[in-house]
Amino acid sequence: MKDVLDDIERWRAGGRRVAVATVVDVLGSGPRGPGATMAVSEDGEVAGSVSGGCVEGAVVTEALEVLSSGEPRLRTFGYSDDEAFAVGLTCGGTLTIFVEPLDW
């Protein structure tokens, strides 16, 4: 989380809304562990990483949808899921990611 704080503060100071995605669980092999964090501004700027690249695009989409709806969500990405395979999670594990809007 510390590696994204400067970006979050810059976006906040600029009046932009931000969503934060955090890995909350990893089953099997995973690219990043619990606590890995990505922040996404309302205009799609990204800081941090939750997967080292394999599901980042899908998580950005989730974050933008969370900013649009205002509702947090819990998403799971795993190799056996058609969607996860489409976004490239081939490590064999399962990531559970919580995405929430930040409320200033």
C-alpha cells in the first residue's frame, strides 16, 4: 500500500475519485500475496499492482465500475475460470481481490 500513497494523495489533491484493489486471499500459486494493492483514479491512471500483470486490466475495469456504482465488490480470478484465463492468470492459483472506492 505504501507504494501507492503518493499517487493517491496527488489524485485526491486534484479532486479525482479513486478506487483501491487489494489482494485478500491467494490459493495455490499466485503472482502477488495478500496485501498487494493497486489504486486506480477515475480517469484510469494506475499505481501499484495486484498480480504482476496477469489480471491488471480486468482489475482496472472492476475499479472503474466500482467508482461508477459506488459499491465495493469482491472478485475471484483463477485458472479454471474462463474469464481469468482470458486475462492471463495461468499460474494455477486463485486470487481474491477486494475493490472499494475511497471516500474522502
